[in-house]
Amino acid sequence: MNRKLIDLSMDIYHGAPTFALDPKCAVIVHHTVDSMGYNMTQLSMSTHQGTHLDAPFHFLDEGKTVDELDLHRCIGEAMLVDLTHKKAGEPIIISDFGAYKDRIGEGTRLIFRTDWYKQYPHKHYFTDFPYMTLELAQWLADRKIAMIGMDIPTPNPTDFDPVHKILLGAEIVIVEALANLGDIGQEQFFFMAAPLKILGRDGSPVRAIAMVE
């Protein structure tokens, strides 16, 4: 059966914006066909540049590193929840998932769509987005989901540490800064966001893809 591939990833390019305290993104020409007979590029950036995945070690020294993750958590059937009614700075709460609660449980790969990615690369993309509450993070942790994906740059701009620690402490993989979720067109789909196998570290850029009928 043929499936359509939908790219859910942000572009990576020289000077691509990121959070203020993160390393700057640099895409540097190292060799060219004219100079060496081949093109080669040096890439310098954070493990959390663009569309990326957080491993538990990102906030928990005792947590699993990106190379230790069970890839089933970020590859497989996923469920998309439409939250495009959420406005800038509005909390995303448990009741927003009420219609899906019977389908959210152990092993669920859950992705929510706000369309906030369209604000990139403006500065307010990193500050004014709809955000997950602590209560929602705990509710998802209690349900033992496998992964939470989102088209916002991080789950919460103010309760940054506790929301991450709740989710990552439950070994929930966090896939951040997704794009183009509106192109999927169905609630259930096959999702893949495989990280680079970076030994002993906290996260990785991913090429996130949806496969739909």
C-alpha cells in the first residue's frame, strides 16, 4: 500500500534563530568542488536546534541519554490532537484532551497541533506560544504515554524545569518544534522522529516525518 510522506521538520540554516542561551547555529562551507573536488560543510549547533528530541538526560543526570532511548517511543503509530484554537500565551490543559482521554494511555505517541510554528523565525516564537501546564504534564505522565510531540519550541516558557522533569522523569520522549502538522489530515498516522546516535548526550535534531494513506 502506497503512503504519502509529509515532512514535519523545521529548516536548519546558518544563523537560524534559537533560544537566547543556546549555541548559535552555524553552517559553514569547509570545502568546495572548486577548491578540493567535493563539497563538505561544517555544522555547529545545539542538540536542541530546530525540530528535535529531548532525552531524559536533558534535565535529569540519572536519565537515559539519547543513544539509550527505546526508538519505539518515537517511531510508530501516533495520534494528532487539534489545538489550533489556542491563542498566544494560552495554557494547554487537561480538558483540551478530554475527547481523547480514553485513547491516551500506556505507550501512546501523542502529538498536538497549534500551528504556532508559523510564527518562526520571529522572536516571539520562543516566548509567547501556547504552553503545557504542570497539571497536564503530570496527567500524561500518570497515563504512561511514550512520547509527546508539539509544534511549539518547548512545553512551557516559565515552568521550564518542572514540566520537563515531570515528562522526562516518566521517560516520555519530547519532540519539539514540529511543523506542517496541518498537512497530515488525519488523527491517526505513522510517525518517525529518529535521533542521531550521539553517545551520552541529552537530545538530537530529528527529521520528523508523517506517513499517511
